[in-house]
Amino acid sequence: MSKRILVTGAAGFIGYHLSRRLLERGDEVIGVDNLNDYYDVGLKEARLRQLEGRDGFTFRKLDIADTDAIAALFSDVRPAAVVNLAAQAGVRYSLKNPYAYVQANLLGFTNILEGCRHNPVEHLVYASSSSVYGANTKMPFSVHDNVDHPVSLYAASKKANELMAHTYSHLFVIPTTGLRFFTVYGPWGRPDMALFLFTKAILGGQPIDVYNRGMMRRDFTYVDDIVEGVVRTLDKPATPNPAWRADDPDPGTSAAPYRIYNIGNHSPVELLEFIAVLEKKLGVKAKINLLPIQPGDVPATWADVADLMADVGFSPATTIDEGIGRFVEWYRGYYRV
């Protein structure tokens, strides 16, 4: 049965792919985005053009930090479910412009929660991030582990979203599910992320900056796998965990209708290996600048997806060879290089 689903950040990388998937299965999608200039607005508009000709898609240019506009939107469209992907992204940018994260990730998310409170929805799914694991070094990262030591304001804002969602699940019985995404890549990706930056530089004959002197490991996750995880969790509203104990609280579940899941490829890759695959797909050798690790970065990520597999029967599996190949094909076609 088709549903009316509100997708915030619909002109973004994941939001675009998710909106396409929902439309293809027959849902009605109300897409929201403020089209800010954090990165190339033209790319966001190009994604939107791919959506606007499809039956069932409506776009509203709104900022989720605009309290009155978001309240009016919820009252007007009354979505059955909400996927909140709108956010100020980026670990390194949070060191330069912290207030952007307060506006989008804290005030904006409060507005989404209030919309769900006053216009009851079946389920709120929202983007969290692997960044919340911060200073944790126990691998793989589990949703049942404590994550109280973020190392960037971006990560802290995402952890705050999880806490805020829990509060609304507890107080107002709103089913909420937070999804910790692990290093998403693929066609139509973000220009500020490594794969995009590396591809542009390599094809332009420019050196690429590789931090922590290449000793980085990331759980790179292909965007179609992320979307599959979002859709499957969206279709299964969070429920209370009957085994949850207040004297031994599980961070990943609750006595309220609240869940947290990792969505990652659960197969970390050395950054230099990732670059080697990219070189092969491009047919060009990279010039590499090996640099120290940057503030806010973590040396490794690795997702434990046991809960995702147990609850919705899905585990990401796209290899970097396949995923990078698809990205390169898209990049060469889009930029005609």
C-alpha cells in the first residue's frame, strides 16, 4: 500500500536516491530541501530534475530550521512517515562553522520532532552517523556500546539527535529509528567527500591529500545499500524492547518505541587500497600527499550490523570494486571527462 512520505534533504546525496526508490515502489514523496551552498547547488538542482518529472513527487524549498514553515508543512501534508536526512554534514566543516550545526542539526531536528508530535506519524526515521562512535576503539562498532565521547561537533550533534528522538519516543510514543551511516559513496555523491575529491584531482592531474599518512580504515558503504537499509527500517516502525532494563540500560533499544541501527558494509578497507581501486577504474595513477590526521577525524570505522540483519533481514554487501566502478561511470558521464 502506497504511503505519503516526507523526505527532508531530498536534493541531497542519500535523499535523492531514497526518494527515487520510494517513488519507484509507488509511494508519494514530499521532498524538502533548502538548497544551501555548502556544496555545488547545481548538483542538487540536477538531482531534483531527476525527481520532479516523476509521478508522486512534490518539492518544497524549505529550511528545516524555519520553525513556522515546518509546522505549516506538517499541518498541510500530514505525512504517514518521515525520513529526516536534512542536516549540516561534514566533520571538518564543523570546526569552521559550528553554528551551522546548531541551526540545522539541533533546531531543525527539534522542528521535525515537533511536527511528528503534533501531526502523529507511523514512524520517524532519521540519519545519524558512524561519527558518534568518536573516541571508541572497540571494533566493530556496536549500537549496544556507549557513545558518550564524540570528537567533533558534528558527531555530538548526531548523538544529540538520538537522545532527542528517544525523549520524544518516551514522552509522546512516537516510533523513532536512528540510522548510523558509515562512509556513504556512489553516483550523485557529495563533492566534499573523499571519493569525489580524489576523482576530480586525479583526472585533473592534481595531487590528493591523504590524511593519517594513509593509515585510515573506513567501512565504505555503497549508496544503494544505504537506501535498502533505510527502506527496510522505515517499513518496520520501532517498538519497545520488552527485555530492556533500567538497571542495565541498552543504548541501542528502549522501553519506548526507539531503535538505533548501524548501516555499514561491515568490511573496513584501508584508504590506500580504496585509492588503488579508484586508480584502476580511472586508468590514471594518483599523486599522493601523505599528511597527519586532522582534528575530529578517527583512524578507523567498522560497523556491527547484527541488529539490522536480525530485525530487517538485510546486510550491505556491495564491494568497493563494483561501487567505485559505478561512481566513475556516473562521474565521467555527468562531467563529460
